[in-house]
Amino acid sequence: MKTWQQTAQRLPVRVRPMRGETVISYVFRLADANDLARPTILLGALGRPTRGLTRSLVNDFDIRVNQHSLDRLETFTGIPAARLRKALPGLHRLDDTLPEEIPAFRPSRAWGLHDYCDQCAARLPAQHTIRVYSLYFPKLCRKHRVWFADRTDLTNTPEIITAHRRYGRLLAATGDRQWAYGQLHRATQIIMDWAPHSYRLVPRLHERWEARGKALPGFHTPHNPTHLLVYPEAVALTEVFCDLEWRRHIAMVREFQTANFYQHVAKRLNQPPDFARWLERPWTRLLRRNYESVPNPIQRWINEIRHKHAKTRTEFYERHAGFARTPFPEIRHFK
């Protein structure tokens, strides 16, 4: 008889799940706390897996379960299924492709995972690596001032810690973590694209990154910064991208009226007016043996917003031609 065919019973030691933790990480910690010989024993007891189980699954995988497996996990832990689903993103949605008559689960590769703080994890009952989703769990341990991704000590860079607090408030304000996380990812890409091209034209950002890099354990050149070095600027730009008032402005005004957006970006990044003028200018690149103009990365973002809402903009100006004071549509349409 397979372990998933046996009657589920509550385990002696109860383990609290971390918010944003993978189901596999939580099950492995639960197994360690209850002194099971192998953590995969408990994982296999949840249901019939669709593939072989190994310890290495905890690194890059999570599981999707059906209702029977969720019920068995609830029994093992003694924690209501509603609380488990709230804490563990892998349980947010049941897998309707699995068999309905037996407990079953499907391991699948998970993206955007990082380790929990080692110093905080050492105080928990189960001594096992804790894997959490970046989308649901902070990348920074405020208590120990450690950046989880590469264990960087941020004691000498308080601006990164401050930016992380701002990003947390932004996530709470938007109410849509997936969308806000996507805006941060896009903002980081844009600033990383700026770095090689703006080194001589707008050196103020690079001077800031250089000072920040020298304060961190490993120095990074300012014209090729890491994601961590540009994090405060990326958060500031994300706040702009998540501002629905500005998104509506970009989507609805005439093309020549977008210049004030560049000025706003320069102000949010604490840069002088010449930075805004640099953002407005297209780049010149060697393409197919000819020099051609290509949009600045933030210009591409603007073009995407305007293209997305082109129909709304056209219908608005056709309907309200000559009425300059007519308000634009509600901001909720421009997310």
C-alpha cells in the first residue's frame, strides 16, 4: 500500500507556514520537525505524484494539488485549509487536471523563488531551507538587513531599505501584487538599459550607483550596475508606472503633450531638467550597418500605453471635439 493510500493522521509537531512559502518547502519543514527519515515520505503521503520525488525539488519546484491532497495536508498539519491556502501560493488554485477520485498532486517548476533569511530560519523548529516566492514575500529581512537573493548586508545602504518599505506600501495600495511586481520588473529593465548609454551623458545616476556599490561588500562598476544597486531608482520609477493618473495622462493626451511626463520622471528620480531632455531624445544605434534612431526604453513604455488605449483616445476626441474641459475617462480603465 502506498503512503498516500493510508489514512491521514495529525502529526505530533505543528509547524507554522511562512507567508509566500512553497508547498514543498513547507512539507519538508514539517517532515523534519517530526523527525521523518526523508522529507519526501511526507510529500508522497499527500497523494499520488505525477513524477518521481527527490530532495532537490525544493530548490526550483512547487506542487499543485487536488481537493483530496489538500484535505490530507490539513489533517497532517492540524491547520485549517483556508489558512494554508492563504499562506501558501501553491494552494491558491487547485489543479483540475488531476484525478478527482484519489489524492494527487503535480510538481511543476516555480519561478521567482529565493531563500528565507538564514538567521531567522535558524530560530524555527525545523532546520531546513525555506523557499519563498518573491512576489509574496519581501526580498529583504528588515531585522537583519540582509538581501535574500545574494545574502548582501545592507547596513551601509539605508536608501535600499527605505525603497523596500516604499515598495511594500505600493503593493498594499495597488491591491494587485502580480501587476505591481510586473511594473517593478519593467522599471528595473528600463534603468538597466539606461546604464550603458547614460554613463557620460547623465553621470549623476552613475555617481549615486558608484557610491552605493562601494558601500556594499562587493563593488560593482556604475556603468554596469546590478539590480540591487538600481533598486531605489527602480522603485521610484515603479511608483510612477503604478500611478493611474499618469497612466491615463500618457494614454489620452496628444502626443506633443507627453513632455511633462519626462519632467515628472526626472523629478521622482531626483534628477535635473537635462535628464528629462535626455529621456525625450531617441537613441542612435548601428543597425544593419546604418545608424538608425530607436526609442529610449521609457519611450517604448509610453508607446505601449498609447497603443493599448488608442481606441479609447480616438473615440474620446471624436466625441468631445472642441470641448477642452471634458474630463478623461475614469482612471480605473488605465491599469
